[in-house]
Amino acid sequence: MLEESEKDNSKNKPRDIVLGRVRGDKGVIEGKLHQSDNAEEIRRICATQEVPQDQVERLIEAVFKAKNPREVGAAYKLVGHDELPGQKKYIRAERAHPAFQKFNIVATLTNLRINEAGSKRALSSEELQMLTNYLSNVGPKDEVTWFDVAEKLEIDRSDLQGTARASYDGQAALKYPPKDVTSASIKQSKVKALKDWWKQASGDQRGQLIDYLSNSGGSDTPQTDDELDDLTKLTQSFSEKDLEELEKISLPTGRAAYSLNSLTKLTQLMLEEGIDLHEARKRLFNVDDDWKPTPEPINSPVGNPAVDRVLKQVARWINAATERWGIPASVNVEHVREGLVSEKVVRELIRDNEARHKKNMEVAEEIAKRLGLSGRALRSHTIKYFALRRQNCQCLYCGTKISFGTAEMDHIVPRTNGGSNNKRSNLAAVCRTCNASKSNIPFAVWVSSGKAGPGVSLEGAKERVNSLLLEKADLPEDYDDDSLIEFYSKNESKKFRKEIIARLESKKPDEEFDGRSLESVAWMAVELHERILGYYESLLKDASQKVPQVGVYRGEITAEARKASGFENRVELLGGKGKTRLDRRHHAMDALVIALMNQSVSKLLSWRMQLRDSQRISGMPETWKEFHGFNRDEYRRWNAWANAMRIAVELFNDALEKDEVHFSENKRLGVSLAKAHDDTIRSLCSYALGGDFSVELIDRAETPALWTALTKQPDFDVKWVA
């Protein structure tokens, strides 16, 4: 009986049923972790019944091999299919699959351009292959930068262009080059048997394992019984501790727009021909220039409960607004860091911010005390002080001894259109002589011009970088005060030195403007941008209708817009001028400010912030407030926006005075509550339909759906109390 059952349950079944669910509530891992007591109970029963040992083990294996085929099969059926011509029979691949990880690297690299003798060229096939191999094998703890990519190509970092532009298919620009996240996560795990297996496994075998660990059916067609048996034996050989660690491995979530079959073909063609994804798609599948994958629905889940909740809320709001007013001219979203995370993470962020703020205040007060400054030290003072401490009070360029009073801050590499990159790796504490002589040109250009003073050389500057006090081990034996030195880990200090040296060697100014400062580029913010665009594209019925402009902006852009336009000083919220947490209607104010935002203004606001920081750090005259554009068109758009903001604040103040800006929330579902709902046990209350329900009573509704239905009634009054 047992042999027949095993045979029936293990052969010739679709992969989504045979594999079942390895991870998750009903998976093999969870079962083995939480049912060891049950297994021991079975052994005791069998010992009492004198069941032979081999049958005991087979019985236990059969018990713990049980799957829930309906659940996994249902998830598998929900997976979307490849939309490319001729590929619709294939399901979309998982982002964790090695094939997608390689595709992601190659598709990003093909968008880069190398500046050669004034003209730009794409990477050659050989260069693509070399960089793909390099990025695919990056260590789990290594953080590769675009400087590293430029070094591999043997070019100056400034000659590597396109890193700040949007990547393929509207994906966000990347702060760092892409790498094989799946491989890095597995290499970093604590499951030695898995890491050893991964090292010797082929690309196909790795893909089969990722599919095997999938919660939703994987990426490919069913595997053979032998392949399944090998993977099952691998996971069944893990100890309970191994299985606990396996469950902790964080793999990329979600699915790619393409199937495994398409990903493989596209990647191969891009590598062989050195062409980008757009051209590869046209050649392989004969699609039009404007073809692109259909974005997911706005409320489509991504697997993170907090994000999924926000997506549902956004979808409901956009659907309701569009149904009421029609397709808008623009949709602007303000993305704050805590907007797409769980309550627990929000609280952690708040604690971290408060702790960081407290530490910064203490450091600023201590620096002011040491320097004899009145009041607290400014941010520019703090940056200068820490730079001096790192450099052991030496001019980075010539080595001359400098103090806080005699030192000046310089940007190693400026921007082509003024201003500078204000990252620490581009800032140096220098003597006044060097700063005046170098002026506003890259360090490498100044050194090679013959105008630099004695003691200034590229090699000398590099030696001083390598002598920076970044780790405790770097401190001289007689160094008696390390209380105000920023210490780095070994990997961080290595990366920091490398970035500074790359800046020192660069002979060209930075690109004019970094596109990453325009809009939020957090993964979910970019994804939301594409989903909203896709939603409105699906509503268009004829050519006369236009898709609205969609912007997802960072929270700091909103804050800067309030100040730059004068909105902050004119608004009349409770508690005084400007934004105040005492008046919850400040959320409505921010919504109004972001609604009037556009890409041109956001660019200028970002530039003003960079220019402000640059001028303050270097001690230059502060002219950033007068900057309203690079040309007449930008100046005109700025003035039109500023005028709209002045009108908006007048209308907003009028609405505040008339008490027309209402703020309400469902108390049961408030993030700040310690409990999800009031769990006090009370007697059942019955109320007649059509009767008067107070706000307090409605807030005790059993479900969010009931609460919503009651508050949507025409005669609902948020102020009415029984």
C-alpha cells in the first residue's frame, strides 16, 4: 500500500504540483522545522507496534512529503505570460532566476556610452562580455561603483556616460552597477552545503534550484524526474539549522516582463552584437519602436504587505478620482522613505532619525566648543572639521599643515555648468594657496598644467589619501584624541580611498546634471510611476486623448518647493507660520504643493539645493537663491510656477479660515496605535437601519468595509457626536 502511494504521488505530475511549496507556511522547510516532534511521535508509535525501521523512515518521509497542490497550482495559474510575439505560451520569469540576473546586467550595460574624442559610442561586444563576467561574480560584500566599471574599461570615469539616465524599459537609473543579487545572496548565506553546491553548479542547475525554491511555480517548463530528485535530495540533506538559514535567504521578488526563453535569446543577441535591448527586441521579435511591456495593474501585489497595502490605496484613489473628473493632465506622487514600508520599519526609521539627529547635535555642539564658535556649529563647519581630522590637518594637495582657521574646502572635480558634486569623496580640505591656484578646474588638469605650486603632484596626493585616518589602525601611536573622527570599516575605507583617487585622476568635469536628483528612484516609486502610466494608457479610446504626465518626487523636493516659492512663510496653519506638526492639515498643504510640481521646476529645485550646499561648504558667496534657470525658457517656467504657488497659498489660507480643509482617519487602522483594533470584549449592540450613528459608534465598525460604507453615506457628518 505504501509503495503504491509513493509511486502515485511522485511521478508524471506537473511541476507546480510535484514541487509544491518548498518555502512558506506549508512548504517542506516549514514542515521539517516545526514538525520534528511529530516525527519523533511517529517513531515511538512504530517502535511500540514493532514496525521495521526501513518502513518507519519511508512512512515519515511520506508524511513530510505531503504538498498542497491546489494552493501552488492556483498561484502558478495567476502568473502572467510573455507579451512578445510568438512567446505568449511562456510564463514570465522570476527576477531571482539567474537568467534574469544576467539579462539585467547586460541590458543596463548596453545603455552606457563611452566618450571618445568628442563622440559617444556604445560598448563593444568584448567589453560587454568582460563587464558581464565581472559583475556576475562580484563578492557578496563587495559594493562595486561606476568608478570600478570605468577602471575595468581603462577610461576616465567622466568618459563613462549614461549612468544617471533611466535604464531599459523605464527602469530607474542605478546609483551602483547591477550585479547578480541572487548569487550574492546565496554566497552570503550560512548554509555551507548550499554554497558549495552553488559554486560547482551550472547556470541551468542554478536556475532549476531557484525554480524549486519558488512559491509560485518557477520560471520554466517542468523539470525531469531525475532533476527533481537531485534537488529534493539536496534540500532533504540539510539539517534543521541549515533549513532555518535557508529560509532567511532574501532573493529578489516579483517577475520580469519576459519569459525565460525570451530573456536567454535577448541576452545572447545583446552580448554578441553589442546592441541595446530596444534593438535586440526589434530584430528578434519584429516589434515596433514604441513597443514596451504592459505594466502591472496599480494594485498588483509585490509580496510586501506594507507596499501591497499602499498600492491598493493608491489604486482606489486614482480609480475614484478618474471616475469623477476624467483623465487628468498630470499625476504627481510624493514618495517618502516611510511611505512604502511596514509600521515596524517606520518606527525603526523614526528611532534611527532621532538618534542620528541627537548625535549630530552633540557633535555640532562639541565642535563649536572646541573651535570657540558661538552657538552650534553649522553643517559646513562639521564637514570641514571632519575632513581636517581625516587628513590629519594636512592639505590634501601639497601636504602643508593647516588648521580650521586656515583651511578651505575644495571640490576636487567641479561640474561643467557650475556647482559641484558634494559627496565626501569629492571634497578636500586644502590650503588657501592651493585653492586659489587650482580655482574651478579638475585637480588632474591643474597638476598637469604646470601652474600648481611646489609639493603638488598626483602621486603625492595619492599617498596622502592612502594615509587618511579612516580606521583606528590608521592612527599614529602618539595620537591622543579620536573622539571626533569618523571611523569606517575595512571595506568602507578601501572603497572611500578608491573613490577619492579616482576623483584626483579625473581630467574632465562631471556631467552637467545627475538625473537621479529629479525624481525618486526607489524601486517601488519607479514601479508605481510605470503602473500609473500603464493604467491611463489602457483608458485611452482615441488619438485625441493624451496620457497624463506622471511624476514621483522625493519628499525633500516638496519641502524645498514650499520654501523657494514663499508658500512656507505665507501659509496660516495653527501653531504659527510654516509647516507645523500641531496642525494635521499640513498633509493637505503638501498635497497641494506636490500637485503643482513639474519636471522642469524639480530640476531647478534640485540644482538650487546642490548649489547651496556647494557654496556653503566651500565658503563661496551664496547666490543660489537668485538662481531661477539656465536659460530664458526655464526662467519663464519658474516664474509661472512661483505665481501659481502664490495663488495656491491664498486659496489654501481662505479654505483654512472657512474650515473647509478636513482631516480624518480610521482610528482602528491608524499606524500610531499600539493595537490593530480595540479588542475590549463588550456586549453585542443592535441598531436599526436608518437610525442615527455617531462618529464614535461608526469608528467601532467590525470591518474596514463596513466603516467605509457608513462614512460614504450622504448624511455622514464627521463632527457629529452622540
